[in-house]
Amino acid sequence: MAPAPGSGLRRKGAAGPGSLRQGLRRAWQEKHRVLLAPQYTGLVAAWLCLAEVGVTHWVIHRVAYTEIDWKAYMDEVEGVVNGTFDYTQLKGDTGPLVYPAGFVYIFLGLYYITSRGTNIRLAQYLFGALYLVTLLLVFRIYSRTRKVPPYVFFFMCCASYRIHSIYILRLFNDPVAMAILFLAVNLFLEERWSWGCFFFSLAVSVKMNVLLFAPGLLFLLLWRFGLLGTIPKLSICALLQVVLGLPFLLENPVGYVTRSFDLGRQFLFKWTVNWRFLPEEVFQHRAFHLALLAAHLGALGLFALHRWHRSEWSLLSLLKDPAERKSPPQPLTVVFVLFTSNFIGVCCSRSLHYQFYVWYFHTLPYLLWCTPAGKLSHLLRVLILGLIELSWNTYPSTLCSSASLHLCHGIILLQLWYGTTAPLEPQGPPAAQKTTPSLKKTE
């Protein structure tokens, strides 16, 4: 028998209040999952980025700008505007130009956009935009890894005074290099290795700290392509450096290389964040520097042997063509290898200055949460984030602040070592995980 006209509508209408109640109940229940379940990273990231627009605008207008290196940057690139291509003759208020050619081109653009560096407010807005772009790139990485509970991202965004200061109150070049680096990481995750190497090299050309990721990248390239396949990728990196530096190499090649890639630079003890508890004579001693280098290389070797791939396999197998190797039961993770490579370098740095915080700040949530929760409780991980932030916000650094920083770094390294007995299994859509047998596209 046919239903009476409108009865279907009445049935839907009668069920409406119950459905609404169920929907509200489900939403109330899901509110906890939104903050705890990694699959909600995109949703939380969108809200945090919107909040950051307001926070960034407020900081620009309410917190006083502090001149540190911006004027020096402008003086350095102004020398190029005036026709000086000898790197030994380029300098600013804080000393000689010590960054590669990519820095010159990018800040030369900022020099013209900001009326020869005089429009500070416009420069702050540009760096504010760079900060938001960096967040988008970082959140895209975290959306792929699906390891960090979304509530942690609040500490990575709105709660960090030092990071906002580095970006929009100090206008350092470090954030520029890291933004390009995170773009390269996104390209690696998309299996666009040639473009990723291009932007990786571009990031190195802005500031050399990006080379801390290089051991991990070399490992990944060898694993993914073998020795013969890696050479073209490395050629992209090298060729870009030559092309960017060509005007300066033609003028004074030795001066350019020694100034822009000076690995033996001496750092001032008064600015160190991580070694304040040492006597200055120890801090400046060459034996101390060599010990740190040995620790750096040793830690990289241990992680490469036992954490970046299965320990029973020889590293020489990386030189073979991937088609000749047996597919590993667990894939490598691009983010794990790159972020741990950089973190080991930060831990063994001869000195960390305040702007260097951006070198690894956005990687800390991954490093803390990439291992199973049982290895380190959520509360302890948040506490470590807070102690690291406090250490970087203590000015000038003290014995306690630098010692606390090393303690936190040590805990993170230990949990990375003991919490990962084999390459981490990526978490992503099952269909996507079947794309590559040796190095998966998803994390």
C-alpha cells in the first residue's frame, strides 16, 4: 500500500531531533579525537594557521622591532648593487659577508622591495608571510607522517615567543633557508627527487646550516637510486651552487669559497646558547671542536648502521642498483632520516646562537612523537618541549639553561635510539603505500 502523501517527510522530520542529538553527541565525543588523533592534523593546522595570521599581525604592530642583522644584510647586498663581486670586499655592520650566493640574490630582492632596506614594516610583513608559508609546508609534512597528536601543534605555533621573534622581529636569513628546505622535504615525499635536490641546494645557498640534513639525504639517495643513480642528483646540487656563485667565482674564486663555505668559523662565547656551562678557553679550544666533530660523525654512523636501515645489511649494499637488492620488509622514512640527521648535527654544534633555534624547532614534535608512546609519556614529551623553549628564551644563556638544553637533547637522542629498532613504518593510505617497494612515497 502506498504511503500517505507527506508521510515520508513526517518520518524524516520525526527522526530529525534524534539525529541532531546523535550528531551533537558524536561531535562532543570526537572533540577529544580532534586533538589526539593524527588524522585530524589538517583540520587543526587550518585553525592554527588562521590564528597565526592574527598573532603575527599583533606582534608586528605591538612588539618593538629590534635591529640585529637586517641593516648588515642590506649593506652586504648593496655592495653587489654598487658593482662589487669580490666576496672579500663585501661586508656590513656586523662583519664580512659569510653566506653563499643564494642569500645575496634573495636579499637583493628584499633590498629593492623594501626601498633599499628602509621599509622595515614591509619587511616584517614579508617575513610574516614567510612564516605562514613555512607553517603550511611543515603541516603538510606532519599530515603525511601522521605520528604527532594535533594538540602538540599549538606549542609549535602560537606558544613560541622566540620563533616569532626570529621571523618578524629580527628578520634573520635562517627562516628563509629553512622554508626552502621544508619545500625540498615535501618534494622528496612526492618522489620528486630531482626538484627536491634543486631546492635543497638552493636552501644551502642561503645558509650552510642546511648541510646538517645532507648526510641523511645522501643516505636516502643511495638507498633509492644506488650509486650510479645518485650521481645525477648530486650533480644538480653542485651545478646550482656553481651557477649561483658564478659572478663571484669569476671575480675571486678562492675568496668566494673561503668566505661563503667557511667551516672553521670561530663563534663568540657571549652568544652561545648551548655551551655556556663551559669555560671560554674550552669553548674556543680546537680539541673541543674536534671532539664534537668525532661525536657528530660517530652518531651519524651509528644511526645509519642501526636505525636508518636493518643492521644486518652492509652499508655497501647501498651502492648497488635498487633492482639488485631484496626489498626490505620495512621501508625507510624520508622524514625520520632527514630530521634525525639534522638533529644530531644540532646536538654536536660548536655553538648555537638564538636565531639557530629555527634550524630544528619545527622538527621537534616529530622527533619526540615518532616513537611509540610507551617509550616516553605524552606529559614528559610536552615538558621537554617546554624546557627547550625556556632554554632558548633565557637571555643571556646561563649554566642552567644550557645544561637543560643538553639534557633535553640527550633524552630525545636516547628515545630515538631505543624507541626505533628498525626503520619506522609509514602511516598513510594503504593504496599509497604500495607505490614503491624500497622507499615508500608516504611517510
